Amino acid sequence: MNKDILKNEKNISVGYAAFVVSCVFVFVLGGSLIFGGNIETMFILSLLFTIPLVMKVGYTYKEVQNFGWKIVMDSLEANFIILTVGILIASFIASGTVPYIIVLGLGVISPKIFLVSALLICTVTSLATGTSWGTIGTAGIAMMGIGEALGVPMGMTAGAVISGAAFGDKMSPLSDTTNLAAAISGTPLMTHIKHMTVTTLPAYIISGIMFLIMGFFVIDLTSYDPAISSETIAGLNGAFKLGILELIPIVLVIALLIKNVPPITSILGGAVVAMAMAVLRQGFDISQVLDYAYNGFSIETGTIYIDKLLNRGGIMSMISSFLIVFSAAAITGMLSESGILGALVTPLAKKCGGSRVRTVGTTLSIGYLTNMIGSSMLLAIIVPGTLMKPVYKENNLAPENLSRVLEDSGTLGAWLIPWNANAIFGAHTLMGAGALPYVFIPYCLLSIISPLLSLFYAVTGISMNPMVNKNNN
């Protein structure tokens, strides 16, 4: 990701920058919310006016095109991860991995403590692997299956899964966002992680308590029929050979990610092993398994509920997410590389003065704004980090304060923006192609609570470390 995104060589006015960005927002959101257009369609159509508006400040069509392609290429790895996760989901189902985890979960997890269990399981997976997306595509989909069988609302389950996955992604030294936030702010990695615990750990504990309260007092379990769990276990045992061997693919993926093997290689490695097990253990032929990898797993067990639970995954189920990330990256490139983004957010940093509260609040605001414009949590760390680093130094605030706030609005905020790549990926992976993030956003408790604690600490001064004065500099 290019870090020189705050340039404003054309002296673009704040008003014009706000106008261009507003045009994109109003068009995309208006078309999707009012007229029901797909977000990817609205992003692609918005190129019709985004390109001329960027050209108007003094760039040629070729330059604007190159701006878009630059960020598209930077986001290429994330896009391929989306497609490989589609293969992973289908192969994990065909191999019996997901069905076996569902059977295990239904046998030991009570409906009342399910949300907390999902939170903890996804936390451990994400801490070990350092990836929220990998966690959602493995442990997350199994938790969704268990939740459906237990009668837990889909949005609550997805919120618990994402909160656990986001916690691990934020606190793991293996995470790319954790390392990026530390590097951008100039903070040693372990200093950054330790400083984050002051906001993230209390937010996590509060989230766990709230999920526990939901399980006991909010979720309506009066209509829950325990026979559904028994029927689901029986149905899955009847459709698959299930045993401890079925855990090999997921253990392999986690082990590879822990070893710092690139995500695409880790995911495809686990998928290939799962595909082999689908042939050797479950009796599918190779052509079937390859078709599942592309079109998604498909089975008719005679039980509509189980079929709905299992018939998902495949490359085609992720095409919508792929297109959203692709088109949003093109728009982002045009706005950032042209200087429009820099013209819009730079004035915000200048208004901080010596106020600790305004400094933290501005960092959060720029992080959310960049997440909204760029649909990328990496960009939402780079932009405010680059802008606010000198502001924190001027206000005598240590760099670990900045790195912590970058994660609160960048890493965690990405799940709260409905058209952000993270939110779209979570919706399509956990709830199926075409699902909308609005269902789970209210339950992404960690993402909501942690920034509030950052603001509280800014007001009180708690855990706002001063700049260390070295050699009187």
C-alpha cells in the first residue's frame, strides 16, 4: 500500500474534495439502500462521474486510470484470499471437517453460553493465526452452523465470531494490521500490543459479559427444540464419516499460519488436503470435489435444515465480495493518489491544537472516514497514522497512544462500515452470498466498545503515556 497518499500537488480545495467524496457516498449508498442496487454495481457505475471529477483538477484520463490500478494491484492479495476462502469453505464441508466441528459443538455447548463459547473459540484461533479472515473462514462458519441449530439469531452469532476474530487479529504479533500500526506510528511491536490491552482487554471482557447476558436474557429460547440438535447430529453422521481425522485440514491451516506461511498458501494447502479427504474419506469423486470448489458444496440429505446449513462456499459465492473490493480499490486509488483524500483529511489534523481529546477524536474520525472512503482497514491505518504522527509528537503524546487508536478505528472500525471489504467478507462468508452486514453490525461489540474506551482515556488522561524525552530532543 502506497504511503504517499496525503499529497496534494494540485492544491485541491477542501470543498471540492468533500464534494467528490460526497458524490461517491450518496450515489453508492443511495443506490443500494433506496433502490436495492448491489454495492458492487453502484461502485462500478460511480466511475462514470468519479473519473471526470478527478480529471477536472488537472489529471489526464491515463493518469486517473493508473491511480485506480495502483491500489487495485495493492489489494490483489486480499482479493485472492477472498476467492481461496470460498474454496476452503466448500472443501472443509465436503471433507467432513465443518460437519464434525458442528457435531462436537452441539454435543457440548449449551444455547445459553453459546455466544461466549463462539467468542472464545474464535479468539483462540485468531490469536494463534493472526488473521481474522482465516478465523472467520474456518472456526467462524462452524460456529454459524452450531448457532443455527441452537436457534441463536444469525446476527448475534456473526457478531460474536467477528468480535473474537477481531480481538485476535488486533492482539496477535502475527497480524499484519498489528505490525502495520506499530510501524506507521514508530512504536516497538510488543510495546504497541501491551498498550492496546488497556482498551482492548476491558472492551473484550465487557463484550463477553454482554454476550452472556444475551444468552440468558435476550435470546428467546422458548421455541428452541432440543430435538433439532439431535436430528442435526444424526443427519450429519448419516451423511458423512465423522471422526478425529476430519480435524486434520483445519489443524493444518492453523499450523501453517502460525509458521508464518503466506495466507493464500496456507488456505489452499488446507483446502487441497480437505479435497483429498473428501475423495478418500467421504467417497466423493474428484470431478465432484472440483465442482464444489467452484460452485459451492451441494447435498440433498432429505432434511431441508441440514441442506441449508451445508450448501455453501465455492469461488462463485465470493465473486460479489471480490468485485466490491476490486471496484472500491479502484475508486480509492483515484481519490487518494490524486490528492483528493489528502485535501479532505489534512485540515482535520490541523484543528487538534494542544487538546488530547481532539487529538484522539480526530485520529478516530480520520480512521473511520478512510475506512468509509477506501473500504480497507490497511488504508485506514496508513492515512491517520501518517497524518497524526507529528501531531502526537507536538502534543507530547507517546507513539503507542497513536498506534492504539489506529487499531481502534482502523482494524476494528472496518467491521462497522457496511461496504467495507471486511464487513462484506464477513457477511458473505458467515451468512451466505448476498447477505448484508447490517444484520451483525449491532453485535460487533468489541468494535463498538474499544473506541469509546479510547475516548474515555483521552478525557481522563488514563494510560495516555507522555513522549519520552531522549537526549533533550
